[in-house]
Amino acid sequence: GAVVSQHPSWVICKSGTSVKIECRSLDFQATTMFWYRQFPKQSLMLMATSNEGSKATYEQGVEKDKFLINHASLTLSTLTVTSAHPEDSSFYICSGQNSYEQYFGPGTRLTVT
Amino acid sequence: AQSVTQPDIHITVSEGASLELRCNYSYGATPYLFWYVQSPGQGLQLLLKYFSGDTLVQGIKGFEAEFKRSQSSFNLRKPSVHWSDAAEYFCAVALNTGTASKLTFGTGTRLQVTL
């Protein structure tokens, strides 16, 4: 089946620094990738839709200057959390679309101290 | 806008017992419906999906779900639960935007299995 990886699986960073999370589709080409955020014991909230070679489309309320998304190739999308603050601590999950299905990565847990 | 409701936040069943997780959706057109399972600290795994056709769909791990248009429901069932089924279950509906399908998730149901 379609496999999506994320790196790193967990990261701790200091407040004010930036951190980059990679999302890769390993065995399929994902024209579209999605980035989600999940708070503890809550559902997934879509942050943005990332299309290869074009600007990401952000959901209402998501700061595009804070959460920079780049989809440079059909197999790689990156999410950079800029000037991270403790409230950005969360579980970030990406997915790659293949036909009408989304295949999810294992997630990245970000802790900002 | 589409929405998904999972009325049960937490369900506990005994191992070997049957299971039904409820999901109701609100969507103006024929929906694409999904059930995902998430183990703690993990990503989501697709259990099954409904696009069209037979309203009873079979998935992995012995799960099935039935699409009932009249009730706007897509309930997940399993005849005999195993301890390894303990996890968080999410129902989702897809909004087909043409080139991408944006998923809207329900709030999830946490399943606990007692031995």
C-alpha cells in the first residue's frame, strides 16, 4: 500500500527557534499533501493543503507566515514552524493523496520549551 | 459546510463482544466516507471507505460499516472485539474539490477493551 513517512518523529525546540518537519510519500507520487494538527485527545484539524509546485492553501485561522509549507517535489512536502512558542506544541500529521484516498504519516510530536 | 458527528466519546466493551461505533454526517451531496483508527502516538490507518455502490463495506481487521443515506449515518461494526482493537476511531467525510479531497474528521471515539 501507499506509505508516507515523517521526519522527525519527535522534536524538542526552544521558544523562538524554527523547526522543519518533512513528509515523504515513499511509493507513490502525491500531487497533493495535507498537514494536520492534533491536540491531545482531540481530533485532527486541517491546517493546509499543499500542492506540488504551487503555494499552499491555508485553512481559516492558520497563520501562513508562521507555518511555512513547501511542496518542492511530488514526494516531499515540508512544514516549518517559525519562531515557535509553547502553544505550538502539538502532534503534526501529514498525508499524501493518492486518487481519492489520503495516506497518513506516523506524525511528529513537537514540544516547544 | 460538511460536518461529522461521533456521539460517543468513549466506549468500553469486553473482549469478544460486538462493537458498533456511531457516525453521522452532514453533507449536501453524496459523501465519500471513511473510518480511520489511531493508536496512541501514531498516525491514522484506514479501516474502510465508502464511495458508492454496495452500502455495506468490508474493511481490514474484521471491521465493516453500513452507509444509510436516510439516516445520514456510517456506523462501524465488528462482531467480536479483540484487545488489540483498543484505540481511537475517527469517522471522516471527504469534500471533493476536484483535484483534492479535503477530509473533515469527527471528534473521535476512544475504544477501551476489557479482558
